[in-house]
Amino acid sequence: MLTRRFLIQSARIVCIGAASTLTPIALAPLASAATLPVACSETALRDAINTANSTPNSSDTLNLAGGCTYRLTAELPAITSPIVINGNGDTITRVAGTFRILTVDGGALTVRAATLSNGDATGSAVANGAGGAIVVTNNGSLNLNATVIQNNHANFGGGISVFSGSRAQINASTFTGNSATQNGGGIVSDGTVAVNASQISGNTAGGAGGGIASIGTLTINASRIQNNTAQTGGGLANGVPAVAGGTSTVTASNISNNSANVGNPGGVYNNGGTVTLRASRVAANTPSNCLNSPSPVPGCAG
């Protein structure tokens, strides 16, 4: 939410002889936050986002219609202001065309209790090929709560992509069935990402990081990264073969049953960055947990 700016009243000085009179000029107040009900249609959702974007100094809330599937035939307007989407268990899905579901372009988006599915960023105009369901760019922010990111596709970040300078917080959410031609089947980031009490499972990447690929700052807490597949780093890639770096801290989490190509670590891949494991389990990954990672992963055996 952006900090509300206060209006400063102006005064006009009218001199009459030695006397002066102050006349205040009234200015219209800034728009206050609005709650907008969104009928069960693509057009209604598109119009609601445009309306919320038109008041950039307030955080508007869009309440989706319960029991609805919003079927998209074109990409939704980019989020450029603070917007909260209360999903009420609804699904937003692509049914025609080639585009991602949501673009956060300098705005601040919160999504609660929704499923975003079948996005394909390879046809999107902004950050083409990044973030099948959501891309966060231009110093934007994303907050996912109790949300499912499912069966989306991109070149980078099959589920979501977070660009440098942007950030995402993922709480009690699920990433499953997402795919990336290159890195980050579930999530790719060179920004700042926090994953809390979430599940990243059943995602695939043609390059590094079937579950998550990060060259930025990543924290994972009380989460499961399981049954993901990639060429290397089936569960987590901290850095990728072409770009070293990244700082990942994994606490009270489980990275297991992920897989990679022969000779590459199936659990955690680290290329020149720092991976810290705290009370976390990295086990039962194939062909190994961390073996043959270019940089050591302290506390990871096998």
C-alpha cells in the first residue's frame, strides 16, 4: 500500500491598500480505497482492474464472484497500482490465445484464495516469456495467500517470475504442474522471494530448478519442494549454469523426491552462491541430493 499524501491548501493574497486577505482554494480529496464486486465474466474482471488502476494512491479490493471460473481470451490489464484480489475459491484460466494471466508492472498485487491456471507467457508483450501465471517487474510486489498456481508455462518461471528490484511473498500456497522451457519450473527469480508454509511439487524445467531457480535472495520456511524435475537442481537451483550467485536460506523444510539428469544433483544445485540449510531435510532425490553441485551445499549429504 502506498503512503497517502496530504493535500496542502493554497492561499491567494489579495492586497487592498495596506491590508491583505487570505482566501483558501479548496482542492478535491484523494480517492479513498474502494471494494469492488466483480461479476462472473472476463469483461467484469478486466473493467475492475482498470478501475482500480485509475486510483494509484489507494489500495482497492476486488471481490470475485463465488463459485466462478473466469475464462480469459486475452491477457488481463497490467497491475500498476495497489490491488487486492479476493478469489473466494475461484479459478482464473486462459481458454484461448497465448498469454500469461497477470502482469504486475510496478504495482502491488495481493491474491487470496484463487487458482491461476493455463497461462502461457510466451505470447505476452511485457517481459515476454517470463512468468506463465504472473510476472513481477518494474519494482513491483506480489503477495500470494492460499492460492494455487497450476499448469502454467513460460520460458523462464513456469508459475511466476520475479525480476530484479521486485519481490514476492508466497504464503500457504501451491505450485503444481507448471513448466519452463529453461529455468524455474515453478518459480524463477533474480529479485527477492519468500516462500512460507507452501508446496512446490510436480513442476518441470528444461534447464535448472524444477521447483525454484533463483539468482536473487530466497527464503524458504516450513515448505515442501517435492517431485519436481529439471536438467539440474530438480528441487532448487541457487544460481544457474549461465549465471552464478544467489543467496538461499531453507528453514524447517523438505526437499525430496526431485530428479535431474544423470550426473547432476536432483535435490539442490548451487553455482557460486550461498545455500544455508536450517533444520531441513534434503533426501531421496535422484540421481543425488547435492553431489556434483559446482559449489558446496553445507549440510547436504549424498
